[in-house]
Amino acid sequence: MKIAVLVKQVPDTTEMQVDKVTGTLIRAGVPTITNPDDLAGVEAVLRLKDKNPDIEVTVFSMGPPQAVNMLRELYAMGVDHCALITDRAFAGSDTWSTSNVLAKALEAGSFDLIVCGRQAIDGDTAQVGPQVAAKMELPQVTYVEEIKELTKDKIVVVKELEDRLETIEMKLPGVITMLATVIKPRYMNMRGIFEAFDKDVQTITNTELELTKEEVGLTGSPTKVFKSFANQRSSEIEVLKIDANEAKNRIISVLSEQNFI
């Protein structure tokens, strides 16, 4: 059985900045991490591989060349193959363009199951996984908390909803998106770390995918950011010595002026 996992290297959101001209994220100089939901997907698949060594796990990541270091960490965790999808033509892609690239890269693999994180912490859209499934015309289950069963023909998962859990059976091939809420990723092991440096990371560019400029990058992205700005905060305070009733009226007045009520 062949399983693909989509993984994204994301900037540490505590140090995020936005380019005010293009509306895109400024990644230069910002520490990066492996997206938590994607890492949960990797761990969920590796647990399946622990039970069935015949499962072959391939990780795909779309990003800049330096994402290769993240992929070597995943080699050290136990994945079988890693591929980095990278090309300057892909810069500035929104979720639509990103899913165009990922779906095209996955087409040749004939994977039985494609696993994605629910969403990336730098965008929080939760759109890429479902878009990939739609463009590849595959069934999908989102917000998966646990994989209960996997056979060559079907997968049984637990899906998290706002007020309950659902157990769902889906025919394969298909796509699921994983949550990081209950899955704790394993650590890299020492042998895996040493072996990771000897393994090849496949590089996929648009030379192989042959997507047009209308399908990728800023040109191929229907999402347009017209304005971005930093939230301005002030440390100035005003202290009023008034009774409770007057304080209530003052609070209501201020909230009304700011259009909160």
C-alpha cells in the first residue's frame, strides 16, 4: 500500500510579518517549524506502518529549497521517501494555486491514501486538503482525529465535530485531513538521523509538472490581498474615579463609539 503525506514548513507565527505591498508573508529571517497538523498526519501514517511494514510512506512538501532540512527530519522519523516541490514560479501561490501544484505532483504516484494536515498555522484556511481531493476527484474526510482501520479497499476514521465524534468508513483511494489534538509525534531516533543524510530528497519543479502561469503563483491565485496592516496598540490609560452606574454608562458609550455594540 502506498500512502502520501502532504507536509508544509511554516514560519513561527509568533514572529510573523506581512509584506504591505503584496499582502504575502515575509519569511526571510523568521524561524520555521513543521506544521503541527501535518506532523500529526505523518505520525498517524507511521503508526500504520509500524503494524504493516509493507506500507510505503512518501512525503511531499511544496516550499523553498531550505525545506529539505525538514524533510530529512521526517526521514529520521521513519518515512520512506521525500519529495520537495519547489520552483520560483510557485511563489505567492494561494490555496487554489497550491492545490493545483500538489494535485499535479500526486497524480503520477497512484497512491491508495493521501493524508494532509487539517490546516497550516500560517494561513488557517483548511482549504488545501479538500481542494486537492476535489481536483483529483477523490472522496475525502476532514478533521480526522484517529485512524481506526485501514485495508486495501477502505479506511475507517474518527472525525471530530463541534459537539460530537463520528466514525466514518471511506472507500480508497481517498484523502483525509488530520488534527494534531490527540496525536503526539514520535522523536527522531539516532540511527534514523544518521541515515537521513544519505537519503535522496527528490526535487520536483514546474519543468516536470508543466503548469501554466495562470495556474500557479500570484498570477494564478484568485485570492487577492488589497490591504494589510499591523494592529496598533497603545499603552496609554485613563483612570476615572466614578461610581458603578456612571462606569457602566461610560463603557456602553465607548463601545458604541467603536461600533462594538
